[in-house]
Amino acid sequence: MAKQKQKTDSNYKVIAENRRARFDYAIEDDIECGIVLEGSEVKSLRASGSNIAESYASVDGGELWLINSYIAPYEQAKVFKHEERRRRKLLVSRKELANLWNATQRKGMTLVPLVLYFNHKGRAKLKIGIAKGKKLHDKRETQAKRDWSRQKQRLMKDHS
């Protein structure tokens, strides 16, 4: 069995994670996107000042946009400050954009941001999930499965 090489790159860093997305949505596929940022936004992200929990992505006018994401203001930027909740353009190939448009318009799917991070090259990337919203009974079922797996782990731990 080959041993996996550990990735200990100093550039890779998770900035923000949407932990609630997997509870509220059934993620069917995910896609990595580039994100167009201003200089003060990048500096603020390096200081970990962001939130993508209330945000979503949308295909509008042949382009992919991240809407309602929050990036904290960068205090050292006196003149070139950025707007905290502006629409940010996401970068994907034309083929991926066509697939995303097809999923949202024809199949009724939602584009949910999952993770905002700096990749190994130090570039800001956003992982978007192509998801379908869960109903209340689906959420209850997920919660019941999670509770049962925890209880099973406790029982196995007590008997060993």
C-alpha cells in the first residue's frame, strides 16, 4: 500500500466554509471557480475576514456571479476600499457555465458556495455545489442518521 504524500504547502488555506449547506441541500456535484477580487479584498481574506453562509451563485447575462458574500473591510486600505457585500464575478469555462445554466434553469437546481480558500498557488478559489434543496423530512432523516452513527460509535467504544 503506497503512503499518501502529505500536502504541507504554506499557501493552501481555507478562508470560509459553508457548513450549513450540506444540511440544507443535497449536493449532487461540485465545481471549482476562480473569483475576481480587488486588492483590499485579497488582503482582508488573508486575514480571514469573510462569510459565505448566506451567499449563493447565479448565472446572469452569460456570466457567473457570487451574490451576498461578505468580505470584511481592510482597515489599512484608506483610499481603495471595497464594498463588503458586492456581487463578485466567478470564473469558469464556457462549457461549465453552460452546464450550470442548464442545471439551474431547466432542472431547478441551486448553486451553493461550499468553501472559499487559497489554493496551493496562493490564488483565491471558491468551490460551488450544484444542489437540490432538502425538504424538512429529509433534514430530519439526515439528523437521525447522524445521531444513530454517533450512538453506534459510543456503543462500540464502550464494548471494546
